[in-house]
Amino acid sequence: MRFQVPQFIEIEDKIFGPLTFKQFIYIAGGVGVAVMLFVFLPKFLAALVALPVVLFGAALAFYRLNGKPFVNVVEAFVKYTFTSKLYIWKKEEKQVISNQPQMDRKPIEQVYVPKLSGSKLKELTWSLDIKEATNPVTSNEDKSSV
């Protein structure tokens, strides 16, 4: 038996003339908002506000950045802006210049103190995801014992 395998499955179908359904929705949305602005605002103010709206709709429909649709860039920007962020950095020890000889100085050791919380699962998740990267003393001991 021979089966026909679909070709070009990444290419969207042109539904409204030369536009795909998504492109049509973006253009129609931009033009619709512009028309509403012209109805409810004075003409000069409406033109100033409607121009960026129409350009944004056109960018969503046609502009591609690094081969990806502009809507993906907007989605990534919104997610980055409104999600919480976790900043982790590696603390470097400062060299203290003193009159003591180098052999008398001891390196500063940091002690990990577990935090008491209501959710042990959240603490375990934090431990597995972050603790190993932020506390190299315990991760080196774990690797040497394996």
C-alpha cells in the first residue's frame, strides 16, 4: 500500500488572498483599533495614536526577526517582563592586604544553614536545582563520595 505523505507542513495556508489566517487577524485587529480611535478621539490625536497601533499590527503579521515571527519576540518580552527572576552569582573572595604572612591567614568558610519551611517538597526542589550550583563545597563532597 502506498500512502501520500503531506509536504510543506510548516507553511501555513493562504486563506484570505495572500494572507494567512493569523496575518489577517493581526491586520484586522490593528485596523479595527485604528478605526475605533478615529471614531472616539479628535482626528489629530487619533492619527498620532493609531499609527503605532497599525505599525504594530503590520509587524505582527509580516516582520520576522532571525527567522522567527515577531509575535514570538513579543511573547518572550512579555514573559520576561512579568515573571519573577532568580539572580544567582558566584561570590568571589576578596584578597585582604595585611601585615600578616600568607600562611597565617585562613580562608573564610561559609556554612550552609537549612531553612525551615512548611513545604519540604519545595525545599527539596530548591536543593536539587540551585544548591549544587550555589554551594560548591557540598557538591564537591557529594561527587567525591560517589
